[in-house]
Amino acid sequence: MVKHQDMGNLDGPVLLFGGPYSNLQAMDGLLTQASKLGIDRSRMICTGDVVAYCGNPSATTERMRDAKIAMIAGNCEKQLAAGAMNCGCGFEQGTACDILSAGWFGYAHRHVSDNQREWMAALPDILSFRHAGSRYAVVHGGFNDIARFIWPTSKEQVFDEEWQAIEAAIGPVDGIVAGHSGLPFVRETSRGRWINAGVIGMPPHDGCVETRYMVLDGRELTLHRLSYDVKSTVSAMTEAGLTQGYHHALETGYWPSEDVLPCDLRRAVFASG
């Protein structure tokens, strides 16, 4: 059965973010930034994957729990809660992303506690909230496939399929907030806005080290850059032996592999454009 949490009406700006990815420094940076913006933690929502590539899976999980931020389960939470030995991202076998994931997920598997797994198992699959007269749903990747990669260039049919599935489960929505792909974007569809808030734990493959989050305030949606202590995050990864390439991504702004990306979003396309 799908676990749905209705957050009710949220008054005031809502901070949307995804993927802390075991990046404790980015998590702390976001909490500091939220305070500067005057956004209470009751108006912060995470699209999942508190644990992934970086070196502090347990501490980042505890920071999220202590902050009592609303969050849905990402594929990483689902897999860790189930005691699985892979991240469940749906990477094609033998690809660079598939091979690299074995290292960081294995580390997370060893360092997340049983109590934290129980917390992950209790997370909802989908959230909903009302804001400024509109109703929003929050999912991780897709509704029926938690690890579905949905991109700004995905076909309209993809968004329509997701909208139908979500509304069949929880009723009509005016907008959908999602994560998983790691790229922030807003897609205006025939049914409403599909909002990917991006992730705070890894840069969005654009050559900038800052990560991203969004703020929803009425009908206005703004994308923000998050600066944090990158050096300390890289040091934590190095000490943990997580040196397969994602540590360099934090410093260069580019992912160690593009094989998960559709061709039209790969770096070579931008370089030739």
C-alpha cells in the first residue's frame, strides 16, 4: 500500500530540495540558508536520498531526523531499509554509474544503523500539501517507479503518465515536485508544473560547484545556489575511501560519468553548442 502523508496548508515560502547524498556540509549549509531566508523547518520538503555518494551517511541522516524536515523515501532509503546490497537506481548493468554505485552504496550500507533503517522504512512514498490555493504532490523519481529518471527533455507522455498515476492515487493536483535525476528544472505541462528541485549533495553537472534548491512562494518559483564547505566534504570522502570520482565532481561541477544522462544533456552537447 502506498504511504501518503498530507501536510495540509503551508503558509509562507516553501523550501524544496533533494538528495543530501551523505553530504553533511551541504545539509548544514542548507539549514543555515533556510534560517537566513526566514523559512521554518516545517516549510522545508526533501524529495529523498538523504544517503548516497558522500562520506557521512549516518551523520547526515541524523541531521535530517533532528531537523524534522518532511521527506519522502528515495530509492536509497527503500533499499537500505530492506537490507538490499545495491542502490536500486536502475542503472544499466555494466555502465559506469552501475559500477561506481557499488562503492558508495556499500559504504552507506555498512555505516547506517538499524535505527536509521527503521526510520527510513517508515518514510512516506508520496507527500501532498497546499500552498497559495494550489495542491502539490511530492514524489522521488516517478510514482510507479521510484527510480524513474525524468529529465527536462523527457517526452510529454512521460509527464502525463505520472500525472495520471498520482491523481489516481491521491486525487487532483496542480503541480508535482520530484527529484532523483539530480538536475533542477521546471517543465510546464498541459496539466501543470513539474518541478524538479535539484539536489544539495552534488552539483548538477554544469561546471559549478554550488548545488541547488528551490523556493516556492505563491506562484513564484526561484532556483537558488547553495555554497557550502566543499573541501571538508571531499576530505570526508577521501578518508572513507570514496575516491571513485564523485569526490572530484564536487570540485569540478561535473559528474564522473554521463551514461545515465540522455544524449541531449551530456557535456559534449553543451561544448559544441
